[in-house]
Amino acid sequence: LNEHYEKRETRDYEAALLYILAAQYNYAGAVIAEVGSCWGWTAAIMQHAAPLARVMTCTPNPVHVQIARRNLRPHFPRVEVFDLRSVDWLPLIPADSLDMVFVDGDHQHVTGDLPFYNKLKVGGLKIHHDYCPDRPLCTGPRPCRWVYQALNDFAEKMHPFDVLMVDHNQEGIAGWYRQE
């Protein structure tokens, strides 16, 4: 990407996992949604992994929308960047229409993004970034107790994580495949 956003960026090992997970949806008609575009880095990773899929991403930050579009348009024309909050986008997406959802949005209000699970097709995957307990458990630079608690609560109600990858700081990615 031409412009790079350093703050809370997805780490290389997380990007590699995101690539591997998105690649399973590389077929015509697949739809991947992202909550939290930032400057387009993770949308580019998913589109690169699944070039036949349609990738849609949203952010309510108009500056980020402009930068993401500028970064993505030349190389990833199948990525659509929407200037929307995820809670406003959610009702516009039909049920059972998404193959994958990657959530890296407003961490303090992550519970508003949990219903994206209901938009998945059976076999679809919903994953969250910044899964990390609050200090002292997470010794990394960015504990995110809201995401950690919300995802653990969701796992208790639904089923255990199907995807969980954390580093030595106990920070990483967690998610589920939608079951019957």
C-alpha cells in the first residue's frame, strides 16, 4: 500500500493467518466483509488471498475512507470501501450472505459487531482482531479487554473458538465457523 498506518497495525503473523483463512473463500460469488477498514491493509491481504471473492470493508472515518480507496483502487478494484458504521451497515446485509467476516472495528463497542455472525453462510468464518486480556495477563502494547471479554462470553453461549492464535503476549485472533 502507498500509505501505511502504524497505530495498532495487524502484525505479520496475524496477516499471514488472515491470508490463509481468506484463501479458503477464493471462488466466484464469495463475499468477504471487514469491519474497520483503517487504510486498507487487511482488505488488501484478504483480496490478495481470495482474488475471485468480493471484499467489502467499512469505516465511519471519512479520512480513512479516502486513504483506503486511494491505497486499494489501483491494485484491488474488487474491494469496496464504505463510509459507514458497522451497526448501520449490518441491517443492509442479507442473512446467510457472507462467507467471511473480519472484525477490527471499534473495540469498546465490539458487542455491536457480534451479530455479523448471523450474516454468515453455514461454513462461513467470523474472526476478530485484538483478542487480548487486560494487563497483567497481556504484556504486549495493546490489551483489549472489551474484545477479550465479549468474545469469551460469545464462545460460552455459542461454542468454543474454532480459530484461536495468540502470541507470547496472549494477543491475537479468535473466531468461529458458522455451524448448522
